[in-house]
Amino acid sequence: DTAVSQTPKYLVTQMGNDKSIKCEQNLGHDTMYWYKQDSKKFLKIMFSYNNKELIINETVPNRFSPKSPDKAHLNLHINSLELGDSAVYFCASSQQGQGLEKLFFGSGTQLSVL
Amino acid sequence: RKEVEQDPGPFNVPEGATVAFNCTYSNSASQSFFWYRQDCRKEPKLLMSVYSSGNEDGRFTAQLNRASQYISLLIRDSKLSDSATYLCVVIGNTGGFKTIFGAGTRLFVKA
């Protein structure tokens, strides 16, 4: 069973479109994240949710809107896609607190904006 | 200064070699430290945690030096399968837990 699963694996779309990436974790973790890994391979946190509540929003454009219907799901919706949004987006989860912040990642979504 | 810095490499080593990576961090309040491994076009996976006393897992040894604010990873008897990017991860607790990834060090192990 996949612990953190995200779909789709590949997403190719035109500039200006709106797209969503879904993420689910079956680890029972309280916290979920979205990370972006650009062409230079930097992994940067975008959002963090703890029990469905937003706790980190790292200077991400308003075009990006995360939604967490329950603590096992964290979806990412992107409006008006731009060329610079092309990257690999990783969902992750962890159990917060007391040094248990090991992250478990999904396999990534390669987004290509044309 | 970046919050977490690593030598990007690449490190090219023969099988059986010993190789070491260092990582420095700027926030002295950082609390937790990890090494992750990322294979090409794959997700990062936890390799090992890093403790002040140092810890070993088979051929891998991690060390933390709080005074100098760096962590290290030593790989002994390198295998071809060790070829990957090694990411240093630092977690600080300044108004909430914040996980910072280094840009990674690329390792190529050759036969």
C-alpha cells in the first residue's frame, strides 16, 4: 500500500489553465505539506496543514490554493498557470511533535506548463 | 547566507571508496536534523536522523556539531546503488516547526 499517494504523476497544460493535484496519506499523520522542486532541484515548502488547518504559507502566489477536506487529504489547486509554475510538486506528511518530523513523500507530480 | 548549505558536487568515487558530505545551517535554534536520499526523478526518502552523539546505520555514519552548526554524512565501502542526491534537512522551532532542505549533494559511484 502506498503511504502517500498523489495524482496525477504527469500534468501537461497550457498557460492560463486551472489544474488540481490531489494527495492522500494513509499513515494517520496529522500534518501534510506541499513542496515544489524546481529545475535547480531546490525543494521548497509551499504549504503545511495540521489537522486541516493551514499553519505554513510560504510566500506562494494567491493562484495556489490548498484545500484539506480532512487530515488525510491535501489537494493543491492552481489558477491561471504560468510558465514558471513548471516544476515537480511533492506532497508529504509527517507526525508533528517531539522530533517525529520525518517526512514521507508522495512520488511527485511533474507539471509542465506550455 | 542560505539557511542550509551543501556542496552540490558532484562527487565521483569508485566502488569501495569512503566519501563524506558536509552541511552547514545558519539557525542556531535548529532542533532536528536528517539526511534524505533522492534518486533521479523520484521522491526524497529518509536515510537517517542525525543525533548529537552521532549515529551509525550500516555503512552510513551521521554526525552533528552544534557548536560549528554543521552535520555530516560518511558513507563507507560505497556501492553503485549509493549513487543519488543526498539532501541535508534541518528543522527549527521558531514560532512553529519549519523544515529546510539543502539543495543536495550529488554522488556518482562508479565501477
